[in-house]
Amino acid sequence: MPELPEVAALRDFLTEHLVGREIVRVLPVAISVLKTYDPPLTALEGRTVTAVARHGKFLDLTTGDPGDPSGTGGPHLVTHLARAGWLHWKDRLPDGPPKPGKGPLALRVALETGEGFDLTEAGTTKKLAVYVVQDPADVPGIARLGPDPLADDFDEASFAQLIDGERRQIKGALRDQSLIAGIGNAYSDEILHAARISPFKLAASLTPDDVHTLYEALRTTLTDAVERSRGVAAGRLKAEKKSGLRVHGRTGEPCPVCGDTIREVSFSDSSLQYCPTCQTGGKPLADRRMSRLLK
């Protein structure tokens, strides 16, 4: 799933390629991705993109009124790529409208220059979401977002206040978009590994020293990932993300810090990775799913 660093890189890429250009056509291929109907998709056509923003894992394209193309009076095109969605930039879009079918293409946005982008979603579980709204806050997922962890005012005191009294595992707390915006499964693994904290540790049990270490790991991990992704073309961002991960998705490989074998805990729809030596005092975490398979 694209998380804060990748969405930030897509924002920068689209700012360079979209701002100042006119949208001539928005072509839905999979109607299920559309989560709003008023304004319609056609309300974007003939408008100029004036800005691209990020809200957590959401991308937000601002458009101007036809009479004021540099302004912000037009509707917003907001996208959440979910787990298997992606944005593919095209220097030249194919001629003719896309054909509906069973392929991954969900939506196409065409510019007056002949350029544009496709939104695609792999797999059978479809959660890619597209909204056309007058205000990004009209999108329920944006309205309930917590603070951005890379915002200037997100200091250690703010972080400590957020997790104070959280009676759940720290891994789940970090992934809760209403608590902190933009962190998902991969970067929560990376942050906890950098902080040398077990993903199963209760957030409420963290000491002040733990909170300090975790805050520093959070800011450093996300900042480094954003910097690695800066300037990377949209089509190469997935590979860049994977190459920078130290534990997530690396089950069975040696930990880059201590050399122990990276382990995994599986759930029904996801998994987490961790280093026993660095994070859990050398003890493997219980994997209930695997235990059931072995019975």
C-alpha cells in the first residue's frame, strides 16, 4: 500500500506535471471507484489544475474556475490508492477511450497536451476510491485524519499526548489514521524496528524514554523515506520503497542491525515483520495463524 512517503512523492511528481495544465477528459472505467456523484466527474473537464496536496495517504488535485484558471474555485479530485492501487503517468495517452473490462484500469485523466494518468488497481479486492468534492474535508477519510507526523508542529510533546492512555498495541496505534495520518503496515514495522520496540507492546506501557526513542524513529524513518523518494518518477516509486525497507517484507533475511533472522506474524489480511533480538529480547512473538496450521 502506498504510504505517506510514496504519496508525498506522487504529490511532488504531479505538481511538476499537472499544475497549470487543463483537464480535457475524465474517463471512468470501473464505476465502483467513484464514491461521490455531485459534482460529477465532468465538472473537472475544462478546468486547470492549480495545486496538488497530500492529506495522509490521500492525493488532492485542486482545480480553478474556467474564468479564473489560477484560482481554487473549482472542484477537487481526491484519490485514495488503497492497498493495490497505483497512478501511472503517460507522456502520451492511447488514442480513443479505454474499454471497460476485467483489467486493472479504473480511471483515466487526460490533459490538453495529450499527456495524462491512469489509476489502476490489481487483484479482486477493490478499494481504490475517487471523490469529486468542493472541499477535501467533505471526504470522510480526510475529515477524520489525525495530525500529519511530518508537520512542523508535530513535536514530541504532541506525540506523547496522542498515545498517552492508548490501551492497544503500539503497532495498531501507529497505523490508526485517526490518531496519526499516513503511516501504514510497512512503515510502522520500520519505525518500531528503528526504535527497538516490540509491535505487541501496549502503547500505554511506554516509558518517557520509549516515547522519545519512538518519536525520533518515526520522524527519521519517514523523513529518510521521503528524501529517498524525492524526484523518483511515479513508475519507479514502488521499487524505491521496497529497496529502502529494512525489515518489512524481508521474512527469513538477516536483520541489517544484528544479523538475527527477521520473523513474521501473519493475520487474516496482512502480516508484520520484526527482529527478535532488536525488538523482543530474543523471543519470537506468537503467530496464532501459523499455530493453527501446525495443529
